[in-house]
Amino acid sequence: MCSEDYSSTILRKYFMSKKFKKQGKKKGTSKREIQDLIFSVFSANPSKTFNYKQIAAKIDASDFGSKQIIMQLLAAMTAQERLIEESTGKYKLKPQAGYVTGIVDLTSKGYGFIVSEEMDEHVFVSQTNLKHALNGDKVKVFLYARKKTFHPEGEVVEILERSKTTFVGTVEMSHNFAFLIVNSRKMPYDIFLPVEGLNGAKHNDKALVRITDWPKKAKSPFGEVIEVLGKAGSHQAEMHAILAEFDLPLKFSEEVIAEAEKIKANIPQTEEMRRRDFRGVPTFTIDPHDAKDFDDALSVAYLNNGNIEVGVHIADVTYYFDEGSMLDNEALERATSVYLVDRVVPMLPEHLSNYLCSLRPNEDKLCFSAVFELDENANIINEWFGRTIINSQKRFTYEEAQELLENKAGEWSEEMILLDTLAKKLRVDRFSKGSIAFDREEVKFNLDDQGHPIGVYFKQPKDSNKLIEEFMLLANKRVALFIGKSDKKKRTFVYRIHDEPNPEKLKTFSYFIRRFGYRINLKTKAQTNASLNALLEDVKEKKEKNLIETLAVRTMAKAAYSTINIGHFGLGFSHYSHFTSPIRRYPDMMVHRLLQAYLNGESSKDQKKYEQMCVHSSEMEKRAEEAERASIKYKQVEFMQDKIGEEFSGIISGVAEWGFYVEIDENKVEGLVPMRDMNDDVYIFDEENYCIYGKHHGRKYQLGDEVKIVIVKASLAKKQLTFRLLDEV
């Protein structure tokens, strides 16, 4: 619905409402509300003139009283310089000198908001005035005249940069043409496909389509199929569609694969000689059971002075190709490996990620290492960073390592227990200094041979996971401190930063959890972190655990990569970086190169260049996370589609103006109870209090409430379950 139709509908409802009929002719009626709504009609048609009769006709206001109010408001808006009277009784939107540039945030209804660094407020743009701009596009916007208290509005005058031109969806065929029904809620248009642009696509195929043209008067853009992904609903097609939806690569080019396979596995003796040799030190890896790339290993040994030497050994990816090479450019473009429910889309070709660089057992491997001398209380006595050669003697799964820790017997149990003891001391010290314990459950699926989900389960981190995590955190922190707190001149480096949370979000969160009987202390940063940890510990065995953990995470800022260090709030570290996963994260490769350059005594590197790579890496990480969540959501809906009509207990996990979301207790699957289907009252969304409530009967549904639902619909295309509310639990 375009902005003009939308505003007309609102006005029509208002003039027909009991409130207007009762109060419309009384002095003191809220004309400001009507005035602002009328303004949106002019905003949707900035070049047109209207008289009061035309406005009345648009909003179906035919009675004399309504027309009188419209006449008064048109005169008032002219006096306020929001409108101009071009001729007697004919009004037009007054243009405001000035332009801004910004990014389009498009809604599913077709209108959008322009997010601009040049303005504190977002600029509303009706669908008509978007001029074919799409979500994420960079645009130039002409601002209309506005009242100070009214939302700024404008129209797109130029599309400066398209965010994307390819879209994923399902092909729907007609006789002589077809349309691509786009998956994304942020794309409110279907794409017209002429027969010559189908390129073999058939009805109900999932396809990747490129927009080729968008005629000025055409409602939909024109496009052509550039890749058929398979039949809609098939496992492979849907996973490929998710990758394509987020502009993530499906495969490597033949040239990149060929370039990777040219690299030889043998390690020259001259390279061995220039590295610190750990091949005689007890060394092993701990990874998930289905992992194929092992990019970190631990070594442990007692020193003659009684202290303990722990080596954190990381695959030396940057040894195998130079910065700016074909392989490096490919890795930078991808920036991260992508983890969907059934696969990994690697950052590096398999020859590198699973073979040359992977720290496979009983093979000599090149590493970049952080080596620590620790006393029995896990205090750091000495540390060393540099290039090494190792030979891992054992590959453990997390389950195997956990069994050694629990049984306290078996080969390698002594080394494993020693590392676990040190890790727990490091963990206690970390929490005492402000780290927050976000130990979230991971959603996992049991898939059959065709990739269809036959079960859902959850993985909670255990001591073996925490052991690895603690030493990786230690290495990442100490590498960042080594560069960032050096007495030498400040040098460009890549940090993993995490800003402090918005105080208002924390206050809102604090207010909400009181209904469950919990409190957090917001007086100081240290007290906030300590009380958050206490809260997360308190809810571990409670039904509201997942809800409160999710909301706590939402109050936090988003972590990112940057050359400008502001510390890491969530970990409580003044300096933090990513050093430990170069097989799957490009920023770790940047860290390796910078660290080696500074160990070699080189001068500081180009900060602007590295900041640009940080921004790109952060954006690609965000895309990868969104794709992972989409794949999980798809499999959850697929898992529940044969359970239509079944009843479940759950907890309200989200509230919006269109309804509320319920998370099912037994499997954490989430679905929507649409407000339009709640017919027992007129419900109102209360954003501040996370609830909706009935206007007449006062029944309230608030975030965290326990409810019973029945599943009424499962839409794989929208990755959405629809629930109907039953009686409260």
C-alpha cells in the first residue's frame, strides 16, 4: 500500500470513528493529529495541488463538519509554512531547500525511512516518492517543508548506489511471462521475468535473479534468471537460496581452486630452521566431532622451575599466500566462513582449510603461536609470540575430552586435567574483573539423508568447551595488549571491540526482569557486570532462562572489528583481538600479518586501509550470522510443518504491533500469534511495557507470560509459523 492510500485509510477511519463523531465539533478537539495525517497526503504528492473538496473526497469525509475542519487545517498549515496556496483555495506542499544522503530502510508495506548521518532523525519517504529505491540503497533525498514536531519527510531524487541487484525467490509461471516472488520482507516488489529471461527456470523453481531494468511507470522491476537453485522446498535449493539471499558465495571459482591446489604440502628445511620447534612437546586439538578444519592446538609441559608452559598454536595461514594474491583477495571478499545447519561454506578452498593449514594429528604443521609461562595459580610469568612448527599427537572431540575430565583416567588425562585446572582459574579471574558469562544454548538438528530435520536438540557448553575458550581468550587478549600497550609509537592494529550498552536499554531491561523477581545494579560498570553475571546464574534452571538471556544479549552493543580500540565491554578487557581462527576469519589473518611485521621491527601500517578491511569484515560477519539464523529458522518451520493442529505450552518471547511471538518450551521453536486473529477485543501494542492489551476487557499479554498455543500454519517460504492462542497456562 502506498503512503497516500495508507494515510487516506487512517483519516477515513478517524472521521468515521466514534471519537470524531462525539468530539469533532467540540472546541479542543486534537486537530494536530488530523493536521499531521493530512500532511502525509501532500507528502505523497509533493508536486500536486489539492483543494479542501479533493482532500475530503480522498478521505471519504462527506459531512459538513468534516469539511469545515479540513478547510481550517489547510489554512493553518499554510500559515505554518508547511503548505503554499498556489491560487485561491488550492494548496501544495511547500518545498524545503536542502538535500541529504542516506541509506534506505524499506518496510514490507513499501514505504521507507532514510537513515542519514547528516540528520538525527530518520526521513520518511512514501512508496511513490522512493523512485524505485530499494532497501540498503544509498540515495540523495530532497527534504520537504516540515513542522518542527513532525517527522521529517522527503523524496528520493537520485539513487547514488544500489545495495544489491540480485534477489532470490520462487518462480511463478504464467502463459507468456513469469514473476519471481522474492523471499525477503525488505523487498516488497515481485520481479517480472519475460520468457527470454527465464534461462531454463520452471514453475516453482528457486532462482537467483538479476534486475535488468525498471521502467519509470512500471510497478515491478524487470529481471533475468542467472541461476536456478532447484525446486522450492528441496533441502539443497533452500540452503543455496539462503546463501544467495544474503549475497554469500555458493562455491569457489575454478581459478581459485586451481591456485590453491598449486601450493605444495612439504615444508622446506630452511622454514623449519627459522621457527621455534614444539614437535617434541605434548600437543593436541579439541574440536567438534564433525569438524574438518583444526586451526588451534594446545601444548602443555612442566618447566624445570616448576611453572607450566602452555602453547596456543594457531594455523599459520598467511605463510601459504601473500597479501594481495588471488587467494588473499578471495579470502578478504568472503571475510568469514559461513555455518548453516548442515554445512560450512569455507573462507578458504578445501585444499588449504581442510588439508595444508588444518592441524591434523601426526603431521608437521606451521603455526603462529602464543606461548605462556604460568604459575600454579595461572598467573602469567612470561609470554612469547612467534612462528612455530608443531606435530599434534592427538585429535580430541569435545565429547572425548569431557570424558577424560569426568573420569580422570586414561591417556592424556593428566595433561587435560592440568589445562582444565588452569582454565578454571583464568575464568574465575576474568569474571572477577568484569567479564559477563553468556553461555547460550546452541540449536542443533538431527537430519536424515535428504537433509530434512527429524529432531531438535540443544548443546550447552561443558568444561571441555570452556577449557579451549579460556586459552583462546587469553591468547587474543595478550596479543592485543602486546601491541596496544607497547611503549613504542602507537601502531595500527585490528581489535575486536564491544561498546558499553545503551543506558536506556539497560534501564528498560532492569525494569522488565523485576516482574520475575530479579534485580540488577546499574550504579557502576563493575556492579552492572557483576549483577548481570549473578542474574545469568540465577536463571540457569528457570523456565524464563532463554527469554532473559536473549533480552540481556539484545541490550548489549554489537561487537565489531576496528583499528580504533575502545575495549571489549562483554569480556571486560581493555584490549582484545582475534588471533586464533585464521582458517575461518580474515581479521585473524590481518592480525597475524601485523603482529609479524611489528615483531620484525617494521613501522606502523596504513590505518585507513586496515579500517576499511575491518568495516568489510564486520559487515560480512553480520551477513553470515543472519544466514545462519535463517537456516535455523527454516529447519524449525520444516520440523513443525507436520504438527499443524497440535497444542503446545510456551512463553511469550517477543511483542510487536502486529502480534506477539511465542517460544515453545520443549523445542525452543518460535511462532507468531497475529493480532488480527485475536477477535475477543481490540488489542493495543504497548512498546514501553513489552505487551499488548485489550482496549475493552483489559486482558494483557506481556513478554515472559506463559501461554498455550495451537499451530495453525507453517510457511516455509516466509520461514514463519503461525499460532493461535488457547487459554493461558
